[in-house]
Amino acid sequence: MTWIQEAMVTRHGSTPPRKLHLVFRIHIADPTRVRLRTVEHDDTAGVGHLIWSPYRDTADQAPFPPVPLAALATPMASLDAAQAFLPPLDDSNYQWI
């Protein structure tokens, strides 16, 4: 596990759900990657689509939760445990687009 972030963000037409995001960093070989799920079912938002990307490809994207993935020197770069806790997300610092 690389990051932990609490989120309570209003989505269109919904009450903000409180969620704790546990973000894992793993290496997935290409033969396995093509078999991974690409759809998720969220209890409040319905069906969502998952995109599995190499970490460097996220530099110009806005992943959710907004973790500093592309800032890693290498996919396996170690981090100080104090960096695992990211600031909480709420309506004052994040907006769904």
C-alpha cells in the first residue's frame, strides 16, 4: 500500500459518501493486465469504467483519488511512511468534473 486518503466529496445528485481510499502500487505483467476488470459498480454512482495505466502515463491526467503517482522516481521507489497519509478530500479542495 502506498497512499491512504479519506474522501467526502459531493457528486452530481448525491449526498457525499465518506470513503477511505487505500491506494496500492503493484506491477502487473501485460498478459495479466489484459484480463483485469474494466468496470466497477459503485453503490452511489452506478457503473464506472476502470483504466489500468503505467504510472508514468498519469502525469498529464487527473486520477481519483489524486495521488502523486507520476512523481515517483520509479515504480518501485520507496516512500517514507509519513508520506502515505494524503490530505483529506472534500468539497473545499476537490470538485467532480
